[in-house]
Amino acid sequence: MRLSWTDLGKPRADRANGKRVEITGFALGSRAWGGNAGFLMMGEPGCCQVCVPNNPLAVVEVLTRQPIEIANGALRLSGIWHVSLEAAGWRYQLREAEAVKGVTRRALMAASPLFCLPVPAMAQSTDGMAVDLHSHAGNLTRLSYGSGGSVPVAEPMRQGGVSVISLAVVSDSPTIKLTAGRLRPSRDPHPGELYAFSQRAFPALHALAREQGMAIVRTSAELRAAHSSRPSIIVASEGADFLEGRIERLDEAYQRWALRHLQLTHYRPNELGDIQTEPSVHDGLTAFGAEVVRRCNALGIVVDVAHATFEGVKKAAAVTTKPLVLSHTSLITRPAAWTRRILPDHAKAVAATGGVIGIWPVADYFPNVVAYARDGFARMVDVVGIDHVGLGTDQLGLVGASAMSSYTDLPQLASALRTKFNAEETAKLLGGNFRRVFEASVG
């Protein structure tokens, strides 16, 4: 008997109790749960460490007798289905699980990053003006967990033709912990804790820029002048949690740390609004969230609605006088619980402000640059138009594999895009659209 993820929570899944079933899904944080003798599985790949949904109907606990090789991509498993009616824990288990053998087309494509890319196109160069809407390429996520350190950022940008990255500190990191086998916000922050954390993270970002000779972009003129020959950084924060409900801290971050790109929420429902991967508690956007949007508009800070719920995005769109950015996501055509991907109406709400949606290169969605261009960029362009799509790589922010694992891969992506778009359109997708939004927002 085969089960699909749409069966969970419905009578068909309950009737399968005690039967041998097959189900296909994606392993979540298997190492965190003590190896693959016991791990969690979900209907789509986890986007990062903290995306395990707080929903017992969206997860299957897998128990194995023999090790199962867990690689990037979907797992097709067979085992004994068990349904638990207990209030605590996961509702569904797959016991005595074993892999169903067979090579899928997805696996074949994942093993061949340049699959179907014409050889002449592989030499395609970029114009040195590409902009990444969302990056952690300075390893600032490691700082979040106390280990610090940096990796080469400027040199891969020079080699790939990337002029500017929007480099984000992660403002809610101190509250993200492994709790009862689930990676998610585990507690409320202590008063002042997240603000204090930001006072370590922002200086680390500036130090990285100095060490690697990278300029900090503060104005539209500086963005226009940026080129991959001297890569630059836009200071960003993933989550406005460091504000802790105090609007004056936004002005401080603008003046002191050159903050020019603010994502309202991340992985905890915060003082500004709700998130896609936790139950809603604010009906989208709070009054303080609306105040932050207005103040960003007035100061000259790009407003990013990544991770926010559709209700939150609609409310932000109703408040803003400047274009919105949704920096890293991809399109999904059917509703799905706790996903970081978005439906067409969600995308259109961002585009209606004149904004830009960054396409996210999660390898389980797009196993290579051809799929990233064709199924990521082109599908979003079909929904919102050529002027509203951009590059959002989440470099070093992804736990799993990326279709674009380094900025040196950008020429390959440009080549893949050129099979569907002309040179002017490709330039828009790889930075031109975000440059327009930045200029409208920052001045």
C-alpha cells in the first residue's frame, strides 16, 4: 500500500495502521537524532536546521533495524505503519523501515550538475553586476552558535561575477535549540538577549568586510558603482528580533551598523508577526510590525517579508509605500503545511508592490543549475513577470545541498537562464530587479 502526504490526518492513513506501506519523503536532521536508526521524515526537504514543523500530522518518525543511506534527495521507504493516538509525540511511525531500491530521474540529475546544459553555453560569462538578495556567505550563522570564523567570500564573488551580496546576521539565533528531538525555537528570549546578540553579530559582519576588502553599500549610488572586481556587502538582518519591540533600535542599526535590508521575521513568531513554520498567533502582522515597515520606508531600508505568512505579507503590502522583497523562496502550486515555499497569490502580493522574489536553490527542489533556472526562475517569471524575480541563494545558510553551492557557479546559472531569457532579461533576474527595488527603498 502506498501512502501520500495528503493522506496524513485522514481516514486512509489511520486504516493503514499495522500494514506494510510505502511512502516517499525527505529526512530531517538525521544526525541530530542519533543517526539513521531513528529519524524524522517530511513531505518536502527541510530548508535549514530549524524548519521541523510543530505539527504531528506533517511528520513521520522512521525507525529502522538496519542503517539506511541518507543522501540529498527523496527517500522511498517501506515499513510497518503505526498510528498513535497519544497526545504527546508524533502521530505516525514507520517501523522496520527499509529503503526501496531504484534510481530515480531526480537522483540521476542530482549526480550531474550540468545535466542538459549545452557545452557552448558553459562558457557564458556574467557582466560582473549580479546581486544576491540573501546570503550567509560570511559564515555569520556559525557566529550565531558561538563558533565564529569566516570563509573566503570576496574571491568567489570576483570569480563568479557577483558584485553585491545582502549579507544577513541571524537575529533570533540564541533561542534556536534542539528540544525534545525537534529543532525550533525552544524558549522566549531573555530581556535584552537578542539585542545584545546583535551587538556582537553586526560588528562581526563589518570585520569580515574589512578583512576581505569589501565595501559596505549604504546608498543607491554606491550600489550602482559596485562591481565584482571589488565585491560589496549590503548589511542585512534575518529577523527584526533584535529590536525587542523598541523602534528606536531600528534608527540605531541604520546609523551605527549601516543596516539597509531588514527581514521582519525568521524562525520565531516575534513582536512583528507570524511565520510560515509555526502556528499563527498575530493574525499576520502586528501593529509594531506595521510601525517597523513605515519606519524602514522613511529611513531607507529594504523591507523583506521572507518567512512571513501570507496574511503577514498582505498586511505589509497594505502598509508599505516602497516595494517589498521576499528574498529566498520558490513556487509551490498546492497548499502545504509549514512550507517555506509560496503559492502564486503569495508571490503576486509581493510583485504588486513592485517588489522582487528571490529564488532559492535548495537542491531537493532544483538538483542542478538547469533545473534552478527552468523550474525555479522561469516558473516564477510565468507567475509574476520578468521584473519581479531575483537571485536569493542563502549561501551557507542551507543545511542541505544547493544547486548553486558557490558564487563561482554563477556563470553556469547565467548560461542556463540564457536558454530561456535574452541578455537584458537575464541581467534583470541576476541583479537588475533588486537594484531597482533598492534604489526605490534606500534612495
